[in-house]
Amino acid sequence: MHSVERYNFLEGLPCSIVAIQEIWKKSDETQARFNCLNIMERKYKRGSGSAIINKADSGMSLIEDLVINKDSAAIKIRIYGFYIWIINIYIHSGSYTKVAKIFGKIRKH
């Protein structure tokens, strides 16, 4: 998240949940502006980071949070009595083996 325009764009999206990547060490700003169900960021490197944002007013609750790797996470939420998993994966220059390893970790859980 580099600018106010991006935050305004996210606020204007007609949806209840938004998964974003490349928050660029802006987790404090992102959490101040949105209800973040999950937020991941690297503390010592430039770039990356991801967030799953709840834009709905009510009816949604976080049940479980699973860290997949330093840039990716999965959450289990309850929406109006239904349970779903949302997985926010960031893979830069991903290979088949990297993707297989991530899905193997998800399946174990």
C-alpha cells in the first residue's frame, strides 16, 4: 500500500472480503483503516506483505489463522453460519515444487 489512492480504491470495492499483497510494511496504517482478519509482513526486508480485510459490517468472525510461510496465510471464518477457508498466497517466481510444498502444508492442516 503506497498511497491514499490505493486505500480509497480498496474502500470502494463492492465486496465483503479483500485479499491484498504487497502492503510494503504498512501494516499499522492498514490496520488503522480496515478490519484486518490477517496481516503478514516481513520485518527486515523491503516490500512484500499481505492482508485479508473484512469490509462487511457484521455476520463474520475469525475462527482460525494458519501461517503458511513468511508472506502467506490461511484463515477459517464463519459467515452467517457457514464456514470457509480463505488462502492468501504470495509467490514470487514460483516453481511447481514451491506451489506443491505450500499446498502440502495446507493439506496437513
